[in-house]
Amino acid sequence: MAKLYFRYGAMNSGKTTGLLQTAYNYEERGQSVLLVKAGVDTKGDDTVVSRLGMVRRVDLLVGVGDDLRALVRERALGDRASHEGVSVRETVDCVLVDEAQFLTPLQVDQLMTLVLIDDVPVLAYGIRTDFRTVSFPGSRRLLEIAHSLEELKTICRCGRKAIFNARKVGERFVFDGDQIAIDGEDVTYESLCGKCYLAAGGVLAGE
């Protein structure tokens, strides 16, 4: 039976590298994959970019209002998508989602439907919380319904396990602003343990 997997971790924990390795493993065995990412993630445009330098073009860019299951079925089946009884598994062995935190909760539910009805495994990679330690809606829904949860680990500057994603503008940590600001020239992020996050001036949500 196919499953929905959520592999999560702080930034720099190797999520995209793991996704690309998984894609390679499937294809090395003659199987096919579909790579998906949310259109709001403008880094790399229509590609997924690993911090190790690996780049691959995605198959689907997903808008906020898109039906994710319908997009996958259309891409997998083409003109056959409207015919009942046609299996997506005939052309797709796995769906891989990068930066899954940017999906809407409804789109995560659509992924679960793809898994349960179309019998296609889905591996979603993303971060749990934003720079304020507040859950992304997509990640929260994945944590609620995914069959399998796996934490990918990385380390803080102090050597402890990093769990938070601190936002920096220039060299200054900031703790106010929009939830989504893509890592780039003006905004960067640093993965920190809880102690270093507090030392940087962060206030945990609810305190």
C-alpha cells in the first residue's frame, strides 16, 4: 500500500539533497518520478536547488488554488486523465514534493487522496516552523496525517542539534515580518538550537 511520507528538518538538514537522491534511486531502477514544488518558492524558479549545488527542473509548479491531485493525474495520464479506471501508477511510481511547508492544508489532503485512491507513494520534504517558531499550515497538516514522519537533522553553530530557522536581514536577526520570505540576496536564514535562538533575541511563540 502506498504511503504519504513527511521528511522534515531545519534548514541545511539536506532535505532537497535527499529528495534528489531519492529521485535518482527510483530512476536508476527504471522507475519514474514527478517532482513538485509550490510556485511561491521562487528560489531557482522552476528548479529545485540543493545547497550542495545539485539542480533539477521540476515537473509541476503548484499555485495556491491548484488541485494537486488533479495536476498530478493530468501530468501522468495526459488525455487519459478523464477516463475512469485508468491508473496513475502506469506512468508514475512516486511523487516527490520539495518545500512542502508552502502547500495549503487542502493540497496536503489532496496528496493523501492521491496516495490512498491512486496508490502512488508521496514523499514530501519541508521545514516544520517559520522564523518565529510558528508552524507552516502545510507542515502542520502533514504532521497530522502523514503515514510516516522522519526528522532530518543538522547542527547549530554551537554544535547542538538545530531545530529553529532564524531569519537574518544582512547580519541582523529579525523576529517580525511575513511568514514567507524566500532565502536569497536580501534575506537569509540560519539554523539554530533553542538556546542560540533565544540568545539571538528570539521569543518563542506564546511567550
